[in-house]
Amino acid sequence: KTIGIELVNWNHLSELNGLYYSWTKKLIKKEDVVQAPKAWRGCTYFHNVPKKQHKALCELLAYLCSEYNIKKELTREFNPDKIKDAKWSGICFHSSFHPEKTDFYPMVIDKIQI
């Protein structure tokens, strides 16, 4: 059983001449851009997750973990075999299943507290 949560966020961004763009070519304000200390899956720039949205995500995850007896374990690495194990319980991301996905870059995952 799984529960999917989608956040409104452009995620990885492209940089061109000091301007930042989403994958749909939407211009992103510079103050909404986060630079990773090192590239992750080929990406260096990401759309910031606002504090209010991050707080709501943490509260929702805490509720779901409590309500459905889900371990408060975050898996940030690509490890589909671990996650597909019926005995495993925890929180995973698209990037846990697909090596080309860049959602929930490590800087965001590291800040999740439940």
C-alpha cells in the first residue's frame, strides 16, 4: 500500500546567463532558486520549497505515519528493491524508484522532520 503526495514545485532548474528556468521554460525568480553544494543527478539548481509548504509536508507525514503505522524512516538513495520488500515501511520518493528522477533533492530530504 502506498500514499502519494505531490508538492507544487518546479524541482530541478536550468540556468542560462544567470536566469533560471523550469523544465517548461518558465522563468523562476532568483530568490526562489537554491543551489546545491554539489550536483545531484546532474542538477545543481532547484526550486526552493517554501517554509510554509515544508512545514505542512512535515505535519502531514507525521500524521500519516501515526495514523497508518508507517516508520518515520526516510530513504533518500535509489533502492527500489528495499522499498518493494513487503516488510519495509517508511517514506520514499520518486527518486527512490527511478534513477532519472530529481524530486526531493537531498537538501530538502535532510530538512524533513517528523
